[in-house]
Amino acid sequence: MPAEPDSKQRLLATAGVSVHYGGVRANDEITLAVDGGEIVGLIGPNGAGKTTFVDAITGFTRYTGTVELGGTSLDDAGPHRRRRAGLARTWQAGELFGDLTVAENLIVAVEGGGVRGALTDVFGRRRRTDQAVWNALELVGLAELAEHRPDQLTLGQQKLVGVARAIVGATQVLLLDEPAAGLDTEESVAFGGELRRLAASGLGVLLIDHDMTLVLDVCDRVYVMDFGRIIATGTPAEVSADERVVAAYLGSAVTT
Amino acid sequence: MSDILQFAVLGFSTGAVYAVLGSSLVSIYVATGIINFAQGSLALWGVWQTAALQANGTLVLPIGSFKLTDGPTDTVPALLIGAASCLVWAVLAHFLVFRPLRRAPVLGQVVASVGMMLLLQALVTLRFDADTLGLDPTVLIPMPILPSDTFTLAGATIAVSNLILAGIAIAIAAGMWAYLRFTKMGTATRAGAEDERALRLLGYSPDRLAALVWGATGFVSGLIVVLAAPAIGGLDPTSYMFYVVPALSVALVGRLTSVGTVCAAGLALGALQQILLFGTTKDWWPSWAQAGVGDAIPFVIVVVALFALGRSIPERGSAGVGRLPRVSVPRLRPLPVAGAVAVAGLVIALTSGTWRFSLVMSAIFTLIAVSVVLLTGYLGQISLATMAFAGAAGFALSKLTTNAGVPFPFSLFLAAVVSTLLGVIVGVPALRIRGAQLAVATVAAALAIEAFVFNNPSLTPYSGALIKDPSLFGYSLAVREGTNIITLRFSYLVLAVVVLLLIAVARLFGGATGRAFLAVRSNERAASSAGVDVAATKLLGFAIASFLAGIGGGLIGYSSGQLSAASFTVLVGLTVLAMTYVGGITTITGAVIAGLAGPLGVLYLFLNQSLDLSKYYTLIAALGMLLRAVVFPPDGGPVQEWLAARLPRRTPALATGAGSVTAGSVTAGSVTAGSVTAGTAATSAGTAAASTATAPSAGTTDGVAASAASAASAASAASAASAASGGPADSESSADSDSVTAADAAPSIAARSADAR
Amino acid sequence: MTTPTPTPTPTPTPTDTESPVESATVTPTATATAAEPALVIENLSAGYRGVPAIRGVNLRVDPGNILALLGPNGAGKTTTLLAAAGLLTPLSGTVTALGAPVSGRVERTARAGVSLIPDDRGLFHRLTVIENLRLAGGRDELDQALERFPQLRPLLRRRCGLLSGGEQQSLAIARTLMRKPRVLLIDELSMGLSPIAIQAILPTLRQLADETNLAIVLVEQHIDQALSIADSAVVLHHGSVALSGPAAALREDRQQIQSAYFGR
């Protein structure tokens, strides 16, 4: 469970993060910050480079620039180190482990593997499921589905399992890549409520989504991306009134 | 210098074979994404066919044969017919085996192509026999077709035939290159390798393009091998089978894309091997490296190609690739386990002689098969080097007991540690590659170990590697005692070791290790995003698997008292993988089945003694693999899919029933994972066939979980029935169904989710 | 939803856009002959792993018409196009293209004259531009394509993966047009492109529809520009048709579209 960081503490800070694919600049000097207890939105049209940014800061794509978590640089760490350090993400497609139950999907994220884990498996006592796993499942309201397999769940539930897997353990900052895509309106609203509860526990959340209703409702601050760049930032009200944002979403000609 | 030139040119004959087989493998990979381990065996049939025609004009078919000509057939027709027979086999393989598997998990494709390889090898031995040919096959030789002239160049004697072979190889590779580069269909073939969906949207059929490539590569592979046969290996089946390994390694050098590079690398490899062979005759050559150097080169090449060249090998961009068979974590229940051990102990006590020996071998091969289950089934890493790990431990055990005098339990443990280290080294490529390419790297490693260690006289004396009998506190645990070829004590020793390790593996599967393995298997990037160290997990898997195989190899050593390389050949390793896949690659039960059916196990003895069918053993194993891979794959195959796609609707009750069949028989693990798929197929088949009133009693859930055999036969009966009734009817009848469809983009997924419901 | 009548209806007057217009059909007066519709989708449900992403979608396009298929992400636009091209077998409902049922037969549908430009544009990045083009037709078609898209001429020997986004967009359309399709399905052609690049390509599509009687379904996130060339439009929301009608009417009433996108 989140290691109760100071509510207003700066948790995630990126500076000048750029990603190049061939000659294309998919991310251009992205600088943003997420504090503890805060929900920050990252929005922008398709192909703006949002997922690329998440891939970069979680260690799945090469980038230039710096990524710091709680003041410690993560630039030399691989994806699993970043996760164990407290920077967790979800995936657009859920990407659950289909062969594991819902609870096991979360257990993987908290238990240690390796040689020591193998020796404990063979010679040690069978471990009880970590309380943190139950807490995380409770938080997303899926505790009663713990023994189900992911493919027995609805898409919405699968996404929530992905979120639970990302918050279990020493997570400080949660990166949500399109968690609401494919959810219906009702599920989306409920999901917003869960995000609020998460943030209230001290977690920093970076929410990437197309569902403007969700983003504008739930976020404290919003960054808007287009063509790999941050084009606007501010409160939801400021951003949704911003001409450039409407233009980026609906095309150039904006009528009022 | 002139010697080197002379040997280099000499090497062009094998080099030409590597070049053409390698180019063929690349073309097939481009066209289908499949790495065809059977390419060498395919060509083997052509060699024998041509030899038979040239001897007395017999044309041999898989079933039946006839005299094409009275007396020997002329050279050119014999050559062309031999090559054409390879073409036919290749096209058959495409339509019957590989096309149905185009969206199957890579493991299924690898097993199928290994199955093709064993099938052809077995068929060649069975079909080209004295009865069919009307002459003793041992007198058959491949006739030289190319001129035998030689000339002298810079002091070196050069055989014209070798230059011609190299020229033909270059011409064939150039032809393939030009086809892929300049023709519309060749361009489309390359396009399909990148994005099959986009190609289909342009109206091209990837299957037809692939059929062309299969046929053409089959023909040229046959052609070059028939021409080179007199120089490279006569008619020995296994040597042709494994020409595919150097060919695969040069194909990797060409990143499975560049035919030109592959051709050059193939010729160079052939020349290099001959030059090294020449080098080994020199005084300054280290004696430990006199044997097996040539065979070790491909592995070196693979490693260099993967690490030094650095660029990744493109994977085929096709939608909806299937997953590995589902896993159900074993639960250890003391009572059933104790019962099973007691039964095994009792059976061992009640038998004697060869039967008891086969039981003990079955136990040992169960352990080795469990190592396959762990590494391939649980972790998803396809390794073909299992028997090499086992063998390494066996040979280490010989050194430890005879040279160093290490006493029993430590000797076995240390021997297994040796193979563990070897396993970790062989596992390193797995950090860079996956799927079939990893299979290539491991098979190359296995051949290198086999040639360089097992068959190396300076490491392994010709007399065989002796192993001192085990004893504990002065109490002999030797396998033999007087005329008794297998003592009860030794049998119980093996049983105890195997059972303890199986329990340990079951605990691993149920613990953090098993979960981490399955996480890596199902999704590597998600695993690392959940904090799992993917690289460390893979190496741990290789380490544990090779430790288990090492213990198995040590026990094989103790059971024979003296090791021969024959126990640990790559072929044996492939058979073990095959048997484990047939038994169920994701369950310990599957490993037990593999042990019983495995080499020298109970099934083998049964076939040998009771039915006198041992010569069909490889054939039966190969057919089992192919049937399992193509018709009843553990992940839900074309039969299941075909039925699912044509079922107009499935009532909720039945659908639920199918789900509980799956769950039920997996957890029970009673028969095999086979009963899972067969059972599901039977259930769905039952629905389909209901209209024809021939439905087997598979509609209810309980009846299905019976035995694999009966479920399988029910499924095939039902599929025949529904084939009659369903026919090529359009799937429009599924219009108002809300439960079953097979989305064309991902039919296997759709079929699976239908099964799960 | 009832089945749209096969005979073309005259342009409805955009008075009542509150209740969704039954058929999204607008017939330009130029082709007011009783032509067979190019693409008819009736009561279509389709999705992945048996889970529908769209439910009960109806739409219809006549030859020479452009239909803009709009809606926020995840609304089911791509699913609709995939089913129309035969890449996805419907869970229920039918797709009829050029008078023949589609039902999951992608190669046959493609050869019959239905072309889909998928959202990744479906180009082969390891092939050169000319190789990409040659896959779609012979020399005559190639010459015509280069006449229409002269900007591709200097790039013919270049690997497609090295082209800019705008160049790839041109190549995708050029290659598709070489196949002389009668139904063209375009998914987010403007993905990641600047509005200028879109402004350059859309008039070309309008021209094609008018000149060659091509029926086009256009999925596009730049709504205004899509509506400016479309005859009719369908807005999807959470897998169902939320709004449909003549493009002109929807252009007038932006409030509705905006609320479909940004929520109510």
C-alpha cells in the first residue's frame, strides 16, 4: 500500500524528456510534476505522444532528459526497478496475466522472486496472501472476484485489476494509461470516485484518458499534449476553455 | 596455403547445402513466420528417392510403390523426380500441418516442425526397405551426378563438382532473392511478413503465396542435397536431419531476412569447417579440440549473430497469435501423492528384469520431462537442449566418481550443478530472443555440446565413460547385482529422488517462482511493469530446469554404469520435448505420461516386446506430435475453432458445461491435458452433430471427462458428423447468436473465450 | 432502427436533429438515379473475444457519397470499419458491400472493390514506395496515381518507413486508389498530422467521390473538416449511434456534437 507520503510532497518530476522514433520526435522536452495526493491529467488527441511518455518514464522506451521519483533519479533503472521504487503504471490493453487469478496478479507485484524466493517455495512454509493484496482489491471493489481468472471478468473489471496491481506494494505515483477506455458512462463515473479515494491516501496519480468528462471531473491539474509537446496546462476549467485545446481536439476551425 | 584453398573448396559441397537450406529457411520464414526444422529431413526423402530410382527405377510413396522404369532410371529424370518428391512433401506440410497452425503459439509450430522432421526420418527408414525396393537398402548409394574431374590451382587439387555445387547454390539463392525482390508476388510475400492484415486488405492471400514458397524451397532443397549427396553423407538419415542446424545458424546470420547473406555465410561455414578439420590434423592443434570443432561452430555463429550483430530479428506481424496452453497450479495433497508413490513402489517390487528397468527409466524421464514442463510449459522458453544438460551431468558424474572419488549423494548433486551452470550459459541468448529463434539457439547449443563434449575422445574415452556405483554408508545402491540387471534398492533410490524433486517442483509451481514464471510467460512487459525481473527469472528457469535434467542424466548414468553419447543425442531430446507436449506441456501429469511413453520407457518396451513394433516407435511418436499439435492442440486448435465458428448458437447451459469440463479435468489432472481440449471439442461437436442424430453422448459434462482416448474418438466422430452436416455453409447462420463468434482477426482468442464460458 | 429504404431519399431538411434521423443517407442530385447502395450495415454488433464493442449500428452509403463516422475514442468507429472490411465477423447483423455479403471474408471483399485504409495506414515500412504501389496495380494505374500525387515521384525508391507522416498519408491514398475501389473506408487518416495536412487531403476525397462515384466512409477526429466534405454523418457513442443526419445539419448544430465528445 502507498507509503504515506506527505500530501503536498513533490513525488514525480520529469525534466526535458524527449523520445525519438527514427527521425520523428514523439516526445519533445516534456517537463511535468505530480505531487502526493494529487490527480494530474494528461490529455491530447490520438497520436499526441501520451503513451510514449508513459513508456519512457517507466523505462520501456529510450529517452533523453531526467525522471526523478521522490528526489531520486530513475534514469539508469530498468522497468522492474522503477516499479519496485514506487513508479507504477497500467496499460491501455489491461495486460493482465491470463494464467493467474486476480489475487495472484497482484501477489506477483509484491512478492520477491529469484533464487531466494525459489528456496522459500521449496523449503519454507506456504506464505499467506499479503494483506496489501486484499486492501488493494477492496479499494477497487473486486475482493470477491479474487479467485477468478481475468478472462472471466468484464473489460471494466479487468481494467480495475490492472489498477489494483499497480497500487499494491510501495507505489508512490500511479500512471494510468487510458483506464476508462471501453468503460461505459456509469463505470467511468464510479472509477472517478475510486481515483479520488486513492489520491486521498497520499498517492500521486497521472491520469491519461480521452474521456474528457472523467478527466475534467476528477483532476486537480491538467496538462494538454499535441504533437509530442505540452501545449497547455492549468485547472480543468482553464484548460477546457483554452482555444488551443479545443482546436487540438476538434480541428482548426473553432466556432463558439 | 594451397592446402587451405583445397580444403576450403572441398567444404563448398556441404556449404552449398547449408546455403540452399538456409536460404529456403529464410524464404519460408518470410512467407509464413515459421522456422522449419524439417527442411533437412524433407531433402533426405529426395536423396533416397533418387538413389532408389537410379538403382532399379522404384518410385516409393508413403504408402505403396511402383516401378517407374524397368531397370535404373536415367540420371536427369531421377534427379528431377527426387527433387519433385521434396516439393510434394513441402506443399503437403504446408497445407496439412503449418497452414492450420499459422496462428498457433510458437511452441505448437516448433513441435509440429520437429514432428515433421521425425516423421520424414522415420518414414524414410521404414519405406525404403528391402521389401519395397526389391533390393537390400544397405547397398544403395547415391550415384555421382556431377562430373568427377579435378584440376590444379595454385598447387591445390580442386574438384570441379564442388565448384559446380557452389555455383548452383549461388544461382538458387540469386533466384530466390530476385523472386522476393522484383516480382509482384515476391514483394507481396515480403509485405506479408511485415503486416499480414494489410496484405489481405490489398486482396492478396498469404496462404497461396506461402504455398508457392514451400513448393519452390522444397524443390531446390531436394535438388541441392541430391546433387551433393555423394560428397556429403551418402544416405545416412540422421546426418541430413541435422544439416538443418548449421543451415538455421546461417539463416540467423542473415537475420532471417537476407537470402544473399545466408548464401555467402553458408558457403563460408562449409569451407571453414573443412579448414578446421584440416587444422585438427596438425601437431600444434590442441588435442582436446580435435573432435567436434566443426559441429560446435554453428552455436558460436548463432551467439555471435545474436549478440555481436546486435540488430533484432524481425518478427512476423500477424494478428492474434495464440497463447500457450493454460496452466492450473498443482495442489499437493498428501494422500493422493502417497498413494501414487505406493503404487509405483509396489509395481516396481512386483516386476523384474527389463520391465522393472523400463519403469525406472520412465521415472527418470519423468524427471527430465518435468524440466521441460518447468522451462517450456511454465516459463514459455522453448529449449531443445534438455538432453544436453542431462548428458553434461552424466559425463561430469563419470569424472567425479572415477577421477575425483566424490561419494554418492554429493557426486550426483555436483554433477547436476555442472549442468546448472551450463544451463545458465545456454539460457543467456534467451535474454535477447524468444520463441522459435530461441529453439534454434538451444538446438545449436545441444549439437555443440554433443559433438564437443560427449563425442570428444579426449574428454570421453572411446571405451565409454565409466561411473562408479553409488553406495551410502557402505550400503551398496548399485544397479546390478549378479545376474539381476536392476536391483530393488537402486529402483527405490531413483523413485525417492524423482518423487522428492517432483514435490519440490510442485511447490515451486505453487509459490512465488511459479507465479513469476507464469507472469513472464503470459506477458513480459507487463511482468516487468509489475516489478518482476524478467531476465533474472528466465535465467532462474534455465538453472532449475538444467538442474533437474542434470539429476536425471546422473541417474541415467548410474543406471547403466557407463555412459554413451547415444543416450543424450539431440534426437532423444527432441523426442522428450515431443512426448511432453503430447502428454501435456503444462502439467506434472503430462511429464509422467511423457516418462511412460518416452525413450526406453514402458510404452517403448510394450511396443517392442508385446507388439514387435519398436521400429515404428519414432513414427508413432512423430504422428502423436503432429496430431497433438495440429488436430488437438492444448490451446484449442483448428478442429475446435472450426466447430466454434460454425456453431449457430450454444445454449447457456451447454456453454457453462463446456467451461466446467475444462476446469474440472485440468484440476483433476486425471488423464492428460488432452482430455481438456478433446473434451471441449467433443462437447461442442455434440451440439453441432445434434441435428444429424449421431451425436455422441458428450452433451453432458460428466461424460466428457472420461478418458483422453474416448473423448478424442468422440470428438473425431462428431467432427466427421458435423463435417457432413455443416459443410461449407456460411457463418451467416450465426447472425443472432450473442455468445459464439470467431472474430477473423483473432479466431483462436474467440474460440478460447467461448470455451471458457 | 428500421432498414433504410433502398431508394434514395431527397435531402432532408435539417429541422429536427433532436430525434436521430433514421437513415444517414443523402443523395446528391447529380446521381439521383436509383443506384444500389454501395455499403449497407444493418443492426450490426461486433467486437472482440465475443464482447461487443458496437451494438445495433445501422448505416448506409450510396455511390458518390461521403459519410463521416464520428465519435470520441472507444466509441466503436474502428470496429465498425473492420467489420465492414471483413476483418471482423459480426456477432450479429449484416454488412453488405456492393451487393454481396461481407461476413469476414477480407480478401474476397477487398478484391470486390472495398478498400480499407486502417488507422496505421497499412503501409509496408520495410518496402520502398514503388514496391508499396506496385502491390496495388499495374503500370497504367501507377502512372495515374503519380499524376494525382506528383509529390510521390521523387520518393519512389525511398523506404516507406522513412517518409514523413504527410507523405505516408498520400502514399496510402495513392496506393488504395490504384486498386480502383468502389467503397473506400478510411480510419483516422490524419492521426498525428497537422490540420494543414488534413486540409490538403480532404478536398481530394470530395473530388474523388464526385468524379468516380466512389462511396467513402471517413473516420476522422477533425470534425469540422470531416463535416465540411461529407454528405452525411453518424456519431457513435459507447458503441451505439448517438446522432446521425445530413452533414450540413450537424455542422449547424455543433452543440450536440460537442456534448457527445465532451460529455453532457
